[in-house]
Amino acid sequence: MPTPTKSAPFFVRKAKRGKIQVFRLRNSQMIDLRSDTVTKPTPEMRAAMAAAEVGDDVYGEDPTVNRLQERAAEVFEKEAALFVASGTMGNQIAVKVHTRPGDEVIIEARTHIYNYELGMAGILSGVTFRTIRSEAASGHLTWKEIAAACRSGDDHSAPTGLICLENTHNFGGGSVMNAEQCRDICENAAKLGVSVHIDGARIFNAAVAMDTGVAELTRYADSVQLCLSKGLGAPVGSVLVGSRDFINEAHLWRKRLGGGMRQAGIIAAAGLLALEDSPERLHEDHAKAKELAFGLASLPGIAIDPKSVMTNIVIFDVAETGKSPAQICDGLKRHGVLASGFDTSIRMVTHRDIGQNDVGVAVNMMKQVLV
């Protein structure tokens, strides 16, 4: 085995029966496909953070935070916006503002708000979820599916207080809800007096995939949470957008949750660059995801339709490989590739820090693991 060097991140070993195996050296940089949350801030973001003009944001006096909020509201064509520490904080504030204790929230069964926010809606807002598993492979609900679950509230049932959507849909493989689908849900919900919140953690990926603006995709929703620290590449933070009254109340709940930050312009500066510049290059992540999907589809035992990959998330079934997702992910890690396993599937997410050749390497490493 050769000595590891930065210029030689791989070594080749001839195994038994003449098979050639390629291994990634342990001290070389990992190809991290677990999530687009792992991106590092760009040099431009670091410079903007160092030079950020700051003030006390609890007093509303941080000019960089204010610019970020104003710009986000403009981009989404909403009245106001609020910078928050995370997507989970933004989502949970939205649930709190839109509902009353005892309400029921209609949500797709595989969404982040329901599965990965630690039951906070019950703790903070006193609401319950009515989950629906969408009949569509994309995971996106239709109004017909939602309408069947809506309840006005009586002596035996909790009233529907909110509908939550997710765009892109993470466990729908990064699928996109188009503007007409969203409008249909929002307009029908409004007739019932029910608000609609969109977990738009990757809404810019959706907009790029549909070749439209984020405002068009979210125009009729009452609120949207957008994440700056996923595909957009900022180190921290999300933004909540909606009406001015909604944001005014959301501001109070951010403070109650400990989210009143002081000289937060240091991190908002990176978020502002992410908001302005990063969407222009998201198509590169989508192209890498498509390439990854086609490469994986060629391997025995892996089930995925590459044509279904719309954005930067690739989910594929490994049930026919004879190995569990955990076994495969462990093997990939030893070969220098990180991925996430669940049920019988594995998720890989492309992002800015995945290099030009990393997709091909990841596919080759997967081939080695499946041998």
C-alpha cells in the first residue's frame, strides 16, 4: 500500500482472482453526500462576514440583518421577513402563529416538520398532526387528498388550523410542487379560512428546476420558510416570510424561543450573499445529481429512475443488493464517501462542495462496496 499523499488520494490494489479494487485514502477529503447542509462558506462569504456592518438586532438596529430581511421579502414578494437561526425555528414559529392550541395540522407523512422537528409543534403550539401519505411518488399532496382530511371542529373532532407543504419534497427525492398545484391548495384552503405554510428549505432548487421565480411558486401561501444554509451555502440561518402582521407576531415568538440575536449581521452577511448569488449556480448541483442517478442506476441491485431526479436529491432503493443501507453506507465511508441510509434506501445530496470528478468517484466506490 503506497504512502498517502495529497496529490494521490487513491490507491489501486489487485485483489484475489485478478480483480482490481480502488480505494480512497483515509486522510484525503471525504466526498460528503449526506446533505447540502455540509457546505462550507465561500471566501466571499467569509470576507463579507468579516466586514459586516452590525448593530443590535434585538433593537432592530443591525443594518445587515435588516437588508437581508428586506431583500428576502422583495424576492418572495411578501410584505415582510424575519431572519431566524434555523429552518426548524422558522417552521415552528409559523405553526405557532397560524394555529391555536387544540388545532389539527394537515401534513404529508414524510415531511420534515412532522418527522424531524422533535415533536415541537405539540410542545410549543399544542397542536396535533393529521398525516396523509400522498398517492403520488413525488410526495406532494393534492387538494383532493387534503379536502378529505379537513375538519371544521365539533364535539368530537379537532378543527383544521393549518396546512403545511414542503417544496422541494425531501423524501420525494427532491421533487417539485409547481405553481398551479400550490395555488389550487392555497385558494381552496383560504375558502375554509385555513392558512398554508410552506417549508421551502430548498425552494430555490424548486424554482431553478421549474425555470421560474420563488415568488411564483409561493405566491398564494400565507408563509414560507427558506433555508440559507442548504444549497445556498451560507453557514447558518433561515428566513421566514409572510404578511407584516404575521412577521410582527413571529418576531415575538423568535424572542421567546431565545432567537433574539445581537450583532447578527456577521452571519446575515453570508446569508445575504447566499440569497443574491447562490441560486444562479444551483443548476450545477442538479446536473451532478442527474449524473449520479444515471451512474447508480447502472449498478446491480440498485433501483432508481434517473428521469425522476429533478433537483439535488437522489434517493435509491438497495433492497435487491443483498446488503442493508447501513452496511452500504459503512462501506462507502471506508472508501471516502458519506451517504445517509434509511429503511431500504439511501439518500445522496449534491451541493457546491461536490467537485467535478466526485460524482464519478462516488459511483465507482459504490460499485466496489457492492462487490
